[in-house]
Amino acid sequence: MAETLKTPSTSAVNSTRVGKFTRLSARNRNLKSDRTPWLSRRHTPYVKTPKTGRTTRSHTNGDCGSRENLRSKITSAEIERKTSNSKDYKRSTNELTKNTRNIEQIQDPVRDIVGKTLRVYQASPLHNFDRKIRRSLETYGNQLSAFLQLETEKQLLFDENGNIRDRKFKVQFSVHNDISAEGSKFSAVHVKILVCSTVSPSSKPLEEMEPFIPILSTMFCSVGSEEEEDARLQEHFTCLPICLINGPVNFSKLLISWFQSQLDCRITPMTFSSVELGWYFSLWAGMCSPEKSSTIELCYDASSVGGLTRIFYSIEGRDAKQLWDIVHVSNSCIFTEEESVTFLGALKKHFYYHFNINLEGLPLTRVRTAVAFVACEGKLKIVHPRFTDHILEQLTRAALTKEFYGRFKREFRDAVKLRYDWPFDDIPSVCACGENFTVDHAMICKRGGFVIQRHNELRDLEADLLSIVCTDVEVEPVLQDITEEQLSRGSNRAQDARLDVRARGFWDPQSSAFFDVRVCHPNAESYKDQEPQQIYRIHENDKKRLYSRSLLDVEHGSFTPLVFTTTGGMGMECMRYHSRFSELIAAKKGERY
């Protein structure tokens, strides 16, 4: 594919989008096979993030009788249908091995994503992901199989006769570099999950086991991304910013959880704004062939309009192509954002002329063209394999732009070096305060106000969260003066003493809860012989010694120290606080926690 989106910003409205457009007959561009796809993006290193689709099973003919204990009210046609669907449930060991081997021979990832509804995720780089050695891929598959087996054993699965079904998993990792499909080329890591269910393996013979059936297909891919300049990052990280998943939601969550814990990455759902959907629609509307015209469609959310929920705007592909040719400069292979705005504006004016409804203020939620279907909630369906590399390149650039990959290369590299304790080569030798400038000194130096800013940002964040579930939330409340109260040694007796946050009704109804934030640097020289939990406990006890007694006797409230570290950790008291907050927010939204 030769369509490439040259866009510095996919989500900004005022940015200039440039898309390279080539006719269907002239779409052959070969990507460099030895080029390593990489990212340039901002990485948030310490964030940990935790509709079921039906799978069509392809069965072969086999010898199997009708099911027993069928209800008498089922008609003969239903019996025949159920019998045909269960013909392959009993197979010999040779047939099972043959079925598994045929699945393992699938080497075309394009066939697994074209024509299927996919959920799109954006992924941070995979740390120490070895995709060159086959034995490493087999190890990943075995580990993920064991993880899925362990998680699914927590739930019992029964068949129609009340027997317990035991699920067995087989996970296959396969790497595809520069895979071509009808002229398209892209680099991808393809992950396929196979599942087999058996009824009481101890009582059922091996030859009657069910074959492995694919239930989940996942692809991590990157098309057209920039190559990372830092050799160390190239060695330790694999950039595959797009994750496409087709399968049940529960298995998708387990898969994402395993990747995040094992490969130290972050995978989040990718959503599309109205501006992005409009850009894709206007760009892809010019790719339909006049000889094979198909209807293209826009879907707007009209819930704000009385009596309407959605508005579907269908246009003949031939008519849209004629309008697109008028808007687009004929002698140019670049499709710009100005042309996209003009194209969409003409369609909206045409709709207003006929229906007297202004689509300008309504959000665009879905678009469907001859190239692909895209929904705002992150659903994608590729119509034709010829457009696969073009669509994946668009998604790759969008994912990198959403996470500011291309804007903050230096910040991303600094974050990675801080996370894995790599040395810095391009930092000054002397700090503005006169001390030797090191990473540890930068985390504790109060010159410049960054240490105070770090503390205040956490304080304001916790206050905003508390305002969701509590009443009477106050930032930096002034404590009452100490008069004749007998306080413990070391208590803060200052007349203007204040804490960071106060909220009413957090731990107990109508009772005041006080919180104070502290951020410490665990890699400091004074903590080199202590464990992380000891560091947390030191700062928690220090805060309690200052404020616990006075808050209990004078304010008649509770006190919780919120201790964080510069590496993204938190103490036990802080974890208990966030667990309680999760319970309150779940209860308010009517969800389970």
C-alpha cells in the first residue's frame, strides 16, 4: 500500500494533516525489510493498568450419534441441527494432532484481521521481548497458557448435562516481518490462542477429546513508525504500538494483564475523536473504485436532539468519489486537512439542504467506507486486505501521536533511563545550587521549585478524587490551636499548622479524615541499606508522630499519611487509602469492587 498519513498531530484540530494518496492501480510501496520499527514518545513508566464476540467453529465430519437425554419437545429438525454441530466432538488422537498442526501452519496474519471486528488498543514498548529466537516464543506461549489455565480454574464450567468441563489452553506466538498481502507489507507479532474443552478427562478416553479451537486472535503491529536512534533502547525495547484483538472480552483482559506484568508495558483502549473519524472518512472516500461503487456511511450521535438518538448519513460511493475529485487537486498525490474539511463541509451542507438538520454540532461516532469501518469506541473492521498496511500505518501514527511519542523523545528516553537505572550521558555536571548534578540530586534539589510542584500536584489530585465520593473537601486546612492538651513528644505545636487535605465521610460517616502527602526518593544515599517497606514505614511513622495525637484529641478526626516515592511506589497506608476510595467510587456508580 502506498497511502501514508503524513500528520504531525492526529488529535489536534488546528494541526495540518497531509495524506499521501495513490490510485488503486499504482499502489506498491516496499518497506525496508531490515528496518526496525520503533517509537519516539513520552512514556509514563510507573502506571499499571489492569462485548464478548462469538467464535465460529469450523468442524469437520466425524462419526457421532445423536445426543442422549434430549427433551421430547425438541423437533426433529432441531435434533438434526444439534447432531450435525456435535459430529466432530469425538475424534481420535491422530485427528486431534492433525487439527492442531494445521492451525499452527497458519502464517498469514492478514487473513486473521481482514473482515473481522477488532478492538484496537495502544501499547507502550515491550521490554526485553525476544522475538528472534523460536525457543523464547515457545516459552512465552507456555507461560501464557499456564496463566490462562490458572485464571480459568477459578471458575467452574458446566455443559448441558451438568458435567464439569475442563479447559485446556494452547498459546502460539508467531513473528511476521514484512508480510505482504496483495501488495502490502508490514511488520507484526501475531499471537494466537487456542482452547480445548473436555468433559471429565479421567472418565473420558483420550480419543474423544475435543480439538483445539481458536477463541482469541491478537496482533501487535507497527507500520511506518520512526526508527529509534538510541541503540540501548533498540536493544531492550520492541515498539509495537498497535494491538488488535478479536475474541471474548474476558480472555482479552487476561491477555492484556499478562503482557503488562511480564513485559513491563501498558496497554489501553484506543478511542477515536470526531475529528479523527472525519479525517479517515474523507481520506478513504477517495479510494473507492468508480467501477465498484459501494455505499459509504456516517453515523452521528443525536441524543442531544429531542426525539432522535442517531443519524445515519449514507452516500453512494460513486457520488462521494466525484465530490472528492472536485475537492482534491488532481495533479497532487497529497491529501491535506483543508481538503478534508472542505469535503465534509460539502456533505453537511447537502444534508442540511434536504433535511434542515445541522450536523456541525453533533459528534461523529462511526464511519464506514469501502476501505474500513471505524467506531469511536475503538472498533475496527478492515474490508479489503489491500488496504491493510495503509490502515495500520494510520493507526500507528495515531497511537504515537496520542501518547506524545513524537513530541517528547528526550522525555521518553529520560523516563526509561530513570525506570531501569541507566546512566545519563547528556546532563550538566554542576547544579544551579552549586552541588554536583546527579540523578539522585535532581530528585531532592529544591532549587527551581520542582520538588514542591511534584508534591502539590499529588495533593491536588487526591483532593479532586476525594471530592467525587466525599463532602466538604478542603485543601490545606488550618488546624486548631493547641492550648492545654497534653500531646506526645514530637507533635507539631505550631499555631499555623496545616495538613494537605481534609474530607468528611471517608472512613466513617460525618467524621473528618485528614491526609498529608510526602514524596521521598528511595535511591538516596541514606536509604541504600534499607528495604522499600522500611522506607515507607519511616516516613509514615514520622507523619503520625507529628499529627496523629493532635488530630485525635483536638480535631477528633483520623489521620492517614500518603507516602509516595519518586519511582512510583506507595506505602501501605497509601495503598489502604486508595483501596477504600475504590470501594466508595464503586458503590457510588453501582459497580462491584
